Amino acid sequence: MKSISLREPGHFVLNDTPLPPRLGQDEVQVRVRKVGICGTDLHAFTGTQPFFSYPRILGHELALEVIDIGSTQQSHNLHVGDLCCLRPYLNCGTCDACRRGFTNCCMNMQVFGVHRDGGMREVINVPIDKVHKSTVLTAESLALVEMLSIGCHAVERAQVKRDEVVLVVGVGPIGLGVAQFAALAGARVIVADVSDARCAFAWKDPAINYCIDAKQDVIEQLKSVVPDGLPTVVFDATGNAQSMMKSFQFVAHGGRLVFVGLFQGDVTFHDPDFHRRELSLFASRNATASDFDRVIAALEANKINVASWITDRVSPEQMVDAFPTWLAPESKTIKAMLSFDNV
Ligand SMILES: [Zn+2]
Ligand SMILES: [Zn+2]
């Protein structure tokens, strides 16, 4: 079967590799239909993600078709031919976090396609309890569910309420996802980004009320858009330390600040600013099974429409050359999608 391996930073190879071994207990064998490409994959390629080891088969945003179901005592609703997506967070099930139900932040977390080989290959075996199916959605929509679940989880963390003013800093795919679920919760959604291309895309999104140019003074622009006070919830989806540190200033007194993006280092803040406002600071990591179910239900009900987010479509043969172009600063790529379908 075809499989794409990142041999070392900057160097993908397309291989012919053996099919996976026989199904183990509680596993399903699936054909990989689509693979969404995300920031984590781009960092793996540039070698800027310290926890990556090489060679690695990337791919954790997956649309899958069931081809075989192994023996299992677990209740499931899967049939051969079903389309599904994968919740790629392989938690241990036994650590303190898992036992308390915090499976998304397991102490021994292994993410499929990050810490272990992932889905950039034609056939894989995956745990049956990590598979979410839809009889309605297309393969492309299913490949976007994982990414959207990150935003859904962040909005859940903040418990966004109707008529709240929400600011999302960083409007790449993750920030766009946060905006969708904040809007579904009834919030008025403002976004901010330094990229003109991303701002232009955000202005067209019906979930977004206003887009701030983060190259200019953000507070000044916020004052004109929300004259009666600052946003009560601010999400940072940049993973940029400077942006994360600045975001404390954008939150109303008594508000919540959610770090969706991750920075590999220290983030500091001025405690009197934090205290004076009595802020609540949240980290948001991965997503839970119920986040995945919520995303699938929202897509099935056409409450969010993300088809226009897919700007680039490639075959395995094309991806090796196309991948570096998605990193270019002038790139208009929002979401790139690798297809193992013969179309
Ligand atoms: Zn991702
Ligand atoms: Zn665990």
C-alpha cells in the first residue's frame, strides 16, 4: 500500500509498504480516505516540534472507511463500508487523569500521527472506541471533525453564554473552529489576526461579526466595536507567546481567557492586571468523545459550513512537492487535504 513517511524534517518519502497486521482485539481495520493537514504536521516538517521523533508517518485528521471489524465485547454501531473519523488521542485508560474522566489530557497521552505513526497510508488498524461514524457526512467533512473538535472543546471549557462578546485571537483553522462554536452558543464573535489573507477570509464567515487587524492597536479597535466594555471571553489560538501575553489586556473584568494554542516555553503576565480583573485562565487540550459527537451533529444539521475552508487538494504523489508551498508566508492555504481516493 502507499504510505508517506516524514523521514526527517523537510523530507517526505512515498513508499510501498506492507498492509497492517491482522486485527487485534477491539480494533477495526479502515481504509484512509482523506487526511487533513494541520499546524502540527507543518511543525513536524520544519522540525520545530520538540516531541517529534523521525521517521514518522503523520496524519491525525482522518476520514476513514471501515473494511473489517475485529472481535470485541464493546458495544458499537459500526458496519463494513461505514464512513467515520478518528479521535486520535490514545489515552492510557489507567492514569489518574483517565480514571477521573479527563481522557483528553491523559498523563501518558500518545496522539496517533504525532507520537506514533498515523494515517498518511492507505490502510490502518485503529481502536474501535476511538471511531466516530456518520451516515450523512462526506469524507472531506469527516476529515475536518478532529480540527473542529479542538474549537468545540475550547468553547466548552469557557462555558460561553448567549449574547456574550467573544474575541478569538488568531483565525487559522483552529481559531475559525472556535468562532463557529462560540457563535452556535449565541455569542457575538470578534476575531483578530495579523494576516490580511486570514482577515479577508474571516470577514466572509457568517459566524464572525467583526475582524480586527492585529497589526494595528487591538484595544483601540475593540473600543470602537464594543463600546460598552471588553470581551468577557478571549481565546488565543495563535500559540505565539507575545500574543498570549498581550491577550490578558483584552479580557473584561471577571472574564475568562482560554489558551487554545500551545507555546513551547514560558508565558508570563503581570499579576496585578490578572488580579484586578479577577480573570479565570484556562488551558484547552485536545477534545473529548462528546466534543466529537457535538461537532458531527452540528455538521450533519448544517449548523456550520466548512466546505470553503479546504483550499488545497492533493494526491499522495502530489503532496510531497506541494507540502512546502503551504508553509510560504504568501500562501493562501486555509486547509490542505490529502486524498487517498482514486479521484
Ligand atoms: Zn491537528
Ligand atoms: Zn491516562
